[in-house]
Amino acid sequence: MITRIVSKNFEIPNSHTLAVAKANGVYESIDKAFTQPSYVIETEIENSGLRGKGGGGAPAGAKWCLATRAQEMDQTSAKSYLVVNADESEPGTFKDRQIMEFDPHLLIEGMMLTCYAIGAHDAYIYIRGEYKFFADRLNKAIQEAYDDGLLGKKVKGFDYRLDITVHRGAGAYICGEKSALIESLEGNRGHPRLKPHKPSPEYYFGAPTLVNNIETIATVPYIVTNGAAAYRQYGTEKSPGTLLFGLSGHINKPGIYEMAFGESMQAFIDTIGGGVKNGKKLKAVIPGGASTPILNAQEVKEARLDYESMKEIGSALGTGGMIIMDEDTCMVSALKNLLSFYHHESCGQCTPCREGTAWVDGIIANILNKKAKADDLELLSDISKTMNGKTICVFAPAVAMVIDGFILRFRDEFEAYIQKSLGEADA
Amino acid sequence: MPNMVNITVDDQKLKAPEGAILLQVLIDNGISVPHFCYHEALGPDGNCRMCMVEIEGQKRPQISCDTRVKKEMVVYTKNESINDLKRSILELELLSHPVDCPICDQAGECSLQDYYMEFGLNESRRPKEEKKLKDKKLDIGKNIILDQERCVLCARCTRFTQEITHTNELAIIGRGNDARVSTLPGQQMHTAYAMNIIDLCPVGALTSKDFRFRQRVWFMHSAPSICHGCAKGCNIHVDHNQEKYKSDTIFRFRPRINKSINGHFICDEGRLSYKQENEERLDDFYHQNRRISQENALSYLLRYLHDENTLFVVSPSLCTEELVIIQKLAERFDIKMNAYHDPYTDPDFGDDWLRSQDRASNLAAVKKLGIPTSKEELLIELGKTKVVVNFDHKALCENNAETQNMLVNKTQIHFVSHLFPECKNHELLLPIASYSEQKGTLINEDGILQKFEAGLCNEKKNLLELLHIINATPETVEQVWDEILAEKFGLAYETISAEGKQL
């Protein structure tokens, strides 16, 4: 099941150093790419069907086109930027750090190709503040690349300037949202921006900017070297290629495994993950980072790991970071854990999210602490209705879907808790 | 010119400029759509989510502040699902609100209160001990008190300091329901326009230290007037009330929207200048420190008007009608006039926005009427005169050496609205109404002629009325225009619109 494209060098000792990386083929695509016109890369990416791997799964090629087209149309902005989103903070997701830890040069290579394709000469890596180790490692790799003439005034001898800067965030989950990320990068408070009404790139200090996830960018060298068709041989028609899938929670072999899209979730858990820990039964899986609706054991059996199939069964593939829960897991506590996170991380811009996340967190706390009221579940669904689809970004809708997902699938557990509270109140 | 297109709002056909902000179009057409964060001067921010409307063809309700007018757009602002939505957002806004309307100065002009009465009226579904407590009664400087618990985090105030004044004193700190407006640690508001955030605040989070607890807004009457603090001519509301057994008193000035002059804002100094209208006012006629009647005072005055050695010194802040009537009087008695302007120049006050270094509010009219303003001319005339009649000129009331030297050995007659040191010891002292008590017109530094209305209704005679008694000149502003100014300026009083008229 394992297909290694991004993770091919992960297990080589010292893979993060320039010497080892070069010995294993990193930076080989540069010579070919930089002698061709820049649109060739863009076309190849578009043909490959590469989808953004930060969770949304939007086609990367279309996004690149927006950035280049905006640049062409808007003659006043001579600049454009590439921003790599390394603000990996979704609970259950820990794939991007593997790239930074084990193959930072692959990322740099991908950035060089992407910048050349969209005509950017300055690129930023926005990394979450808590990732100090990874930021240090990246900086070290970037320094190596500069020293080796791979970056700077002349990229690998070609007449193309490229500078990469690592920017550490200050620890906000919302800064992984691309427009909030750019606000933060501009030095402002990380608040998502109002969404444009027609397809448009992001704008960093008024210049068209492409924001992509690390893993997306790290996939670019493979596609440039081997062509779109080679990438398309993996995965499904609509979800081509591979993804770094993650396993955590009650599982025997937690970790990051690169697989083509379209594999069975159950098979993945059982074979690669080694099954549920301590031989217990599977109860539920959060399929792709905390913000995707939870699946029960029955749904897991049917689930296939690509964007379309996951959507069909009422959840989302997200980042592919699966949280496995065994039969003893208390779903009310699990939801409380997630809601505490969202309560803490809501940026506080839009009313429904700012007040809603705090309120639902409080209600679940009450249910856990035997202070529940009879109509609490109804209240929760009321609030989640208000939070869904009425905010600037998708944070609140995600929370609403998480709540709805838990209550829809494990309503009896919540009701049992509420009954306990009510019984106690009567006594 | 924007392309006007047809749109339908709640089955009503409207014409609107294509591409305009839908919410503004709705507001301009008198369709009430609740909103907190949108403000015409600040533009959309999209955070409050109150201005949601349903648009045909869109699967979800949209915020109208971030929706642009399109041809043949069909909008619903009042159907049941939209009202439900407003109710649920309001419920969230009120979750941790202290609901202290009875002691809140915003009550009566509070959007949150109004919307709750219109859409909410729900019982709280959250126990009050779970409310999020924040800081109250924070003095953030410049007469502004911040109550974080009443705040709906619309960010109008922070956007004002960031986008309008560029002084960045305010920011939102904290995340989620811990978010709150705050100044930087240890710092305070310092912009000269700070108090505008009090008007911008749609709720009671920002209140004026000066106005707090002084008056319920629904008791007050409001008159459209113009700030007389400088030559900019910012439009203001004069909010006043006559409480039982007290005289009519002004409680505050608020900016009045005039897009061609001050937009939505005024400076703090202008805003607080209302105090001068209440305080230190001259009420009676005096002759050599003796209180006398109006009749006697005017007969004394007539005696001096017949004196050959009399000079009129007029304030360049008097309204156009007063200036022209004084000019008539001067012509009849063959008296020279001067509107000495130097004392009204204050370079420290001027800036490149709403504060002009010319602190006289009607210099343009003075010049239009051909009244001299220079010090040289004044000194020449003073050399020839024994009697000086002062029409509210501030320099002649100030106790500084320069003016006292100029006036040494002169017989002084003062038409003034306010008391000043030693004023009663002068030959003759005549009280007149101040600008907040009368109507008139001013021409600002950009040549815009504007009307202002009388606010206070105290029984003080204004200058026109007093001069009418001795000279039978027109008694009211309308008469002055009919008989003199209409011809002089080539336009009728009635044609001066609320926005003013560019001359």
C-alpha cells in the first residue's frame, strides 16, 4: 500500500543534510525546469491533477494560474510571492513536520520550481511558532542551499534570483487559514480576510501571492521530473497521487505513511497501522484532522481514502491525519477535548464563532460535570446551526460539523450523561 | 457617474448604483438592516454578521455589507429565516453582555438595545454565572471610558485609529470570547480626534467621560449647527435640554454628517467647545459697573454712535448676517470697521484634516464684505478714535498687554456673549446671544456657504434684534437675506442646502 513520493528519503540517515539529499536526487529537477519556459511547469502541475494537501484539496494548478494571471492583468504589481503554509496545527495532523525534519531540501527544491513557475523571487515559509526544532532545521537547510549557490542572486547558476525566508508564527491555529496567515505575515493580527467574490489569488502587501501547503510544494519536484502522467498512475481519477496519511490514537503503529489515494481506511488501519491497540474493538475514527466529522466503526469499513469518497459518506478527507478511538473511548470527553481546542483557538473576529465556540464548550463541560439541562442537545444543535456558514472563514462551520458529527453518531452517550445529570438533580 | 440599475428589495423596486455596497444602498433607502461593524466612513469588515440578507440565486444568506449591487438583484431583508438568523446572532452578542441598560449612557441610542427590542426579546439560555467577565470603566484617555463587557467587538474604534487617524492606539487583544478592545499597556488615546470613537461605537462600550450620567438621550433636543472653533465649519448637532427650574443647557456636540466638509467626524476640541456656550455667560446690560435696562443701554450706545471718533471692531467669527448689519450701521453713522484677524491665527491648532489654523469661523465672509482685517489698518484707525465698539472680538476681551496697550485711554463698548475679566468696569456692556442660540450662515475656508440653526432657546436677544431696535435694520436672518444678502451673493436663503453651497 505504501507509495513513496514525498517520503522517499525519509528513512535515509542524515537525509536532512544537503550532501545526503543531493546524493539521493534532490535538486535534480532544477536544471531541466529552469531551461524550459516557466509555463511548462504550470501546465504539468495542472495536468497532474495535483490537489492541495493542506486539508481543502483544491486543485493546485488552478490556484497557480490565478497567481500568474493576476500578475499579468495587474501590471502595476511587478512582484508576486510564494508563501508556504507550514502552520501545521490541526489536532491529529503531523505530516508536514516530517518533511521539514527529514527532507527539507525537497521542500526547497519544490519552492524553487514553484517560484520559477509563478515568477516569484521572494518566498516565505510561515511555520507555526511551536515548531522551533523544525524552523531551525529549515533555516539550516536554507543556509546550506545559499552556501551551495542554490538560492540567492543566481539560482544554481541560472539568471534567476530567489530568496527564502522562514517566518515563525506566534502560535495561532487560525494562521493556518491562508488569508489570516498573510495578515499575520504582514505583521497584523491573524484574522481571516473577507473572501473575494470571484476566483482570486491571495494578496501579500497588495501583490498576488500563492499560498500552498508544504506537502503540495514538496510533491512538485516529482511531477516536474517524472511528468504528470507518472503522478496520475497513483490514486484515483479525481484524487490523483499520494498523501502522507497519519495514524494516531489507539493504534498499534502510529505514524506517517505515504499512500496513494483511494485505499480502504479499514485496511490501512488493520495492516499498516497494525490494528487497534490492546486488541480492542474500533469505535470511531476522526478521518483527517480534528475538523472533519467523525466516523463510526461501520462507516470506517466503507470508507475509502480519497476526497470524493470521504465526502460521499458525510465526512472529509482533510489532511489525512486519522485519530483512532477504541471501544472504551468516552465520546463526550472526546468532544470536550476538541471543543476546548476550538474555544481556545477561535480568532474572535466573527460573532457566531467568537461566542459560539465558548458557549458549546461550556455546555459540553456542563454535560460532563453533571450540570446538564434536558434541552442541552437541542441547544447545541441550535448553536451549531448559527455557526455553520455564517462566518468569514470555515473555522466555525468546521466546529459545527464536528459537533453535529458527534451527536449524530453517538447521541445515546450524550443522552446518558444528560440523564445522569437530571437524575442527580432530582435526587 | 455609476451605472444605475434596478434591484428589488422586499418586493419594492429600487434604483441603485451598480457595484455599490448593498447595505449602504439599503440604509440610504430607509430600509433598516441591523449592523454593528459596517460604517459608511470605515467600510465593511464583515465581523458582526448582523446585516445578513437573502439574495435570490445564492444558497446561503449573505452579509449585505460585503455584497455589491448587481443588475436585477432580488433581495429579502425581512423574511422569517433572516429574522431567525438575526435573533440567533443577537443571542450570541448578548451572551456575556451585562445587560445594564438602566445605568448605561448609550441607552436610547444603542444599536444592540434597539435590535434586541426589534428582533431578540428572547430569554437568556445561558446561566448568568457563566458570563465571561471583562474589564469595566477603563479610562483610556481623551475623555473616553471603555467597558469591555458591553463591547460587541465590531472593531469600528480600532479601525478608526488604524485607518482614519493612523495613530493605532487601539487594538483587539485576546482570542475567541476573550477578545477585547484595548490600548497598548500603559498607553492612552492621544489623537486629537479620539472622541469620534464614542460616536462610532454602536453600543455602550465607549462612552464620554464628559457626558456620562448627565442626561438621558431621549430627553434631549437636537439642533443642526456648525462648530465655530475654526474656519473648517464642521457640521454638528447641538444636543440640549431644559431641565425643570434650570436654563436650557447644552450637554454635548456631536458631528453631523456633511460629506463635503467633515464627513462623519469632528475634532475633540470642537466637540468639547460646547462648554463655553454654557459657562461664563453675560446676562445683563451694564454701564460703568452698574446694571441697567436694555433701553438705557441702547440710548447710551446711540450717543456714542453719533460721536465722530468711534470705531467698530468686529469678530471674524460673527455670522454673515451680523457682519452685514453691523456694516449697515457703520455706513449710516459713518464709522470705520475692522475685523482684526491676527489673534485668530493658531498654527499649533491646524492640521491637514479637520482642524484649520484659522480659528475664525467666518473670515471668508468678512473678506467678501470688504471689511479690513489687518493690524496695521486697525492701529491707524485706533489712532484716530476715542470710542471703540467691540462686537465679540476675542482679543479685545483678553487681558493681554498688547491689546490693553492698543486700547489705553479708549472708551470701550462691548457687545459680548461671554463674561471676561473686568468687563463690567467698561463704559457699556451689552449681552448678545451666542451662535448656539441663533441661526445664521457662515462661509468656511473652502468657500462653502452653510446655514446653522438655533439650538438653545434662552431669552437672550441676538445682535440682529438689538441693532433692529436702534437702526430699524432687518431683524431676522431671513429678512437680512431678502433685503441685502440675496442680491449681494446672487442667491436666495432657501436655496442653501443642508450640505451647504459652494460659492
